[in-house]
Amino acid sequence: MSIRTTSTRSGLGGRLRSATGLLGGFAATSAAHLGAILSGASVLQNATKPALMPLLAAHSVAASATAEREAPRLLAPALLASAGGDVLLQLKDDTAFLAGMGSFAAAHVCYVTMFVQRGALTDRRRTLLVAAGYAAAWAALVSQLWPDLGDLKVPVAGYSLLLASTAVTSAGLGWRTGLGGALFLLSDTLIATQLAKWRELPGHQFWIMATYVLAQYLLATGTLRHEAQREAEPEPEPATV
């Protein structure tokens, strides 16, 4: 075995350990954050929430490096924009809330663009069916929430359209990203019911964050798996004359 081969394998092993460690850090931080919500440990909640999406973004980059391919360019920006939204929403101020919504809107723009670039709309029949389902759900939800949203009517309606667009386009890359998009929609729907001052579920905040964390994990890892599958597909043979 040559020194170069040994060095290459050592570097690959290091990248693999880094990717695995970052994913483990994301899982541990998620568990700590959710546990803090259940126990009412607000200091731990505030300390762990800003670290969630940067850890997942770092894992995505490291996992792509391990596979010796470039990470999807808009994946890390989507996760980091989400991290900005997480921080802003912790400030519990109207201006900060709107800024946080804007940060999450930027994340959804990144997600939708990334999914479309990867062929999410190729199957037009499936896209139309999925879009029709989400459009019906969006219209029903907004019509119910509208009277109770006050000054947030227009921002919430606009943001929810971007959110639904992520849900629709994520379904085009497979069940994993599709489930992630659906859970993201569910998580933000629970936030919207809070804004409308509807009756909350038992453990409402826990379910908001549990569905959100799982949604982001599925969107990120689903995108990476799609990249791996696309790379593994054999190139079409050239046509013969």
C-alpha cells in the first residue's frame, strides 16, 4: 500500500468522523433542547436553540466532503437563515418576530430554488396533485386563522405561501424530503395558532420544536441522499447512428 493511498484513506476517515460527530452533536443538542422545553429550563432552551441549524449545516457540508462531492450550494444557506430566524424569534419582540419571519422566508426561497434546480417539478402530474392538496390546505387554514391574526394577517399569509411552496417542491425529491416539508408546514401551523390565540395543545411548544427539528433533518439528509442517488445513476449511452 502506497503512502498516498494511506494518506487518502486517513483523510477520508477523518472527514467521516467529522460528519458523524456533527450529526451526533445535532442529535444531542436537539434532545437537550426538547428536554429543556419539557422541564421548563429556559436558560438551556435559549442556549441550545441557536446551535441546532448550524450543526446540521456543518454536518451537510462534512457529509458531502466525505463523499467527495460539493455540498448543495443552497442547503447550508437555508439552514443558516433558519438559524437566524430561531435567534430572532427568541427575542419575543414584534419587530424581531417579523425579522425572524423574513429570515425563515429567505430559508424557504433557498429550499424551493434548490429543489426546483434538482428536478422537483419534472413529474408534472404528481406536482399538480401535490400542489392542489397543499393549496386546499393553505386556503382552509388561512381562512380559519384570518379573523384572529390582527396586524399579522398579510405577513402570515405571504409567508405561508412560501412555506407551502417548500412543501410542494420537497415532495419532488422523494418521500424523505417530502415528509420534511410537510412537518415544517405542521410546525409553523402550530406557531400560527399561537399567534391567533387559539387553544393550545398539551406540550404545544414541544411539538412545535420537535416537528421543526425533524423537518429540517429530513430536508437536509433527504437532499444529500438525492444527490448521492443522482450521482450513482449510470449515464445514458450515446445514441448510435
